[in-house]
Amino acid sequence: MQGSARHIAVFGAGYIGLVTAACFASLGHHVTVRDIQPERIRLLQAGDVPIYEPGLGELLADNKELLTYTLDAGEAVRDAQIAYICVDTPPTASGDADLSRVWSVIESLRQAPHLAAVVVKSTVPVGTGARIRTALDQAGLHHVGYASNPEFTAEGRAVTDFFHPDRIVIGTDEAATARLLTALHTGIDGPVQAMDVASAEMVKLASNALLATKITFINEIATVCEATGADVTRVADAVGLDHRLGRHFLNAGLGYGGSCFPKDSRALRAMASNSGYSFQLLNAVIEVNDLQPRRAVQRLKTELGTLRDKRIALLGMTFKAGTDDMREAPSTVLASRLLAEGAALTCWDPMARPADTQPWNQAERRSTVTAALTDADAAIVVTEWPQLQDTDWAEARPLMRTPVLFDGRNLLDPEAMADAGYTLLSVGRATARPPR
């Protein structure tokens, strides 16, 4: 490590907190992770990882001497110089971010005057930092620096993104805090962008909203392609060659999901509405995304005539491949709608860990792709798991009662699937049917 080792407290042992802790430890820093879930801390203390993220388990194991886990906030900050807040900020009924967990951490820091800085990595509305600064001052912690250091890691590649970020955003009004956090990131391959707190908070919301807009735009183009006979994949490939636009996030499908895009888009819309502004573009993005999985069900219904008493296989459950995260996954909407139509469900996913609640307590989980397809009247490719590309679809064809497949990720080759005997519906591409 090139800089001086620091003692860091990380509040929150979720996808962001654990990656942050593991990566800082690998840079030589001493990190104490605090969470309020006893089972999560028990697993970490036993050397287990409560979530799946490629490379995370190895990183935690390799740096276990520098990592401590606790349920006690006082223990977490006892030796800490910097406190990182990485807790959830879920949406409320109004769409605003629920900051109760953030404020709970801030309250616990009142007895930690030895801290050099408090840093929020959680996604929060613009203006939150100013309120936290006031709260710290009122607690007599004028000397403790404050910064916003939003994360831009994608699930499934979070460790890589941490070490090789497009940018490291540090939002603070204090030069000493900016220098401290810049030094803390020594060894990370990415440019530091220093700015004021409010701008740093907005960068995170704006980035996620723009990426969500890009996904939604190509899904709208896909709908027009279906009506006109164009192929959205070829359109996206050609559009993506424009250096001003790029191909990334131009994949038509079932819409975005996960812990960030849906929540942050709604939070930004709510923040704008609270300021008296109707964010019409973001309203449309959210509306289109909500409709995408429902359109898939409707197209399947049109193909089969009715879904009542039909068995539908969902191939993939997580919101994307490479993670076990099911938050805001399109599969949940699909499962709920299919059950409402009277269908029976089988499902397959190599990583998903759904709660034993609606709709998943009414779906039959099967261990392989072919098992999920057995006796199915139709199947939907929900998640772009590589196992689906490796499946011998010709061999699987006789297992299905009706070889109808909706490719919700445009993962499969239409001509090859038609030759294998399938009717392949997809997003923004012509329906492929078996040769007569």
C-alpha cells in the first residue's frame, strides 16, 4: 500500500458495505464492519459470506486479519478515524428515500469525537449532507469532517468496479477531508473528482437515472421494431457504434431492476416533485419500465390464447446474471401476473434466494433448466445466465408440452431456435417459428 493505513468503520454489511470493507482492507486499512442483523454478523465472523458477489468471498478471506465484524456501534468506531455509512435507503410510500437508517448511524456517532471524517456512500437525496453537517455541528462535532462518496459499482462486478472505477467522486466543503479521502483511495485506478456535497449527491442520482433512461429508450425502440419489422438487436449494434452514444445499456429486454435504478429513479422523481417540478422524462422512464414485464405476459397470452391452467417456466429469477439479488427483479412481476392469469409456475435460477412469500411460495423451484422446462406450455428467459446459452435446446424440445419460448433478454439465436422446433418470441425482433 502506498498511503498510510487507516482505521475505518463501515456501517452496513450489504452489497455496498461488504465490498467497500473488503476492498479497503485489501489496500491495507483496518476495517470494522457493523450491521444490525445478528445472523449476518454471525456468518461473517464464521468466515461465511451472506451475499453472492464474484471475488468478494476471496477478498474477505485473504484480508481477514484486517477485518472485524460487530453488532455494536460503539465497538465499530472505537478505533476508527473514518466512518463510512453504507446502509439501505429504501423508498417510502411517497417514493422518497427512507433515511431512518442513515440517521440512526449519525446518532450513534455522537459519542465518537475522535473521528476525522464521516462519509456517506449510501444513495441519498440532494441536501442530505447539509442536514448531516448541521446535526454533527449540533452534537459538538464541528471538527469532524463530512463527505459524500457515492458508489458506482455494478452488482456482479462490484469488486472490479471498486478497484478500476470510471471516477471517484468526493463531495466535501472541507479541504482537509478531501485530502484525507483522496489518500484513503491510494492504490485505486481511477480519477478523483472533487466537488461540493450537493453536486456529489446529484451525480449518483443523475447517473442511475440516465442509465435507466437508456435502457427504457431501447425498449421503446424495440416496441416500434416489433410493429415495423425491424430488428432491435441490429439497430442497437449500429447505433452503439456511434462514439457519442455507445452500445452499453442498449439491450432491449424486460426492463431494469435491482436495488439502485428503480429506487433511485423514483427518489429523484420524488425529490423533483417535492421542489414543485414534474420530471416528465423520468415519469415516462418509470412508466415504460413498469410495463415491460407485463407486455411479455400479454404477448405470451396472445400466442397461447389463454394462460389459465398452463404451466409456464421462468428461466432466471435474479434481476441480472452474476448476482443473487432479487430486489425489484422483473421475475417477481412476471410471476405475480402469470399467477393472476391462472397459470402454474416452475422456475430455475442458479443463485436466487427468494423469500418464502408471494409469489414465490406458489412457484415450484427446479434444479436445472431442463427440469424447469419439463411439461411446460411455455417458458420465459428472464435472466441472461450463461447456462441458458449452453443448454441443448433441441434435446430439451420434447420435454415441453408446447415449445413456445419468450426470450426476454434476446439471448438466443432466433433462426437456431426455430430450427430446433421452437416458436421464439423476443423483444424487438420478429417472431421465429419452426419451418413447415
